[in-house]
Amino acid sequence: MEKIDLSKLTKHFDYKWIALSPDYKRIVSSGKSLQEVMEKIKEKDRNKVVFHKVIPMGYAPLSL
């Protein structure tokens, strides 16, 4: 399997949800919540995209 680098594609979508095409080459939809993104996509097309939450590069969550 080929490694996929989404950093260039997602650089303007920090902290947002996106829907990616099945080949991971384009963003089909974006929004502040998963619900918002899903509402923008026709129900019959929801199985044809990959939903992803964009976390900024260099972000490291704090573990307590």
C-alpha cells in the first residue's frame, strides 16, 4: 500500500471535519462538526467518502 500524505491537502482545515474522496486526492466537503459534513453530502454518497477529523501538525495531546 502506498503511503498517503494529507498534509498539503488539509493544511487549511485544522480542527475541522472533512470528507475525502476514496482515493484521498480531494476534499469533498468540510465543516466544524461531523454532522455538518454529513448533511452536505447526499445520503447515497456517504458510503463513498472517508470522514476524517483534521488535527494540526505538531499537536500533542496532554495525558494526565
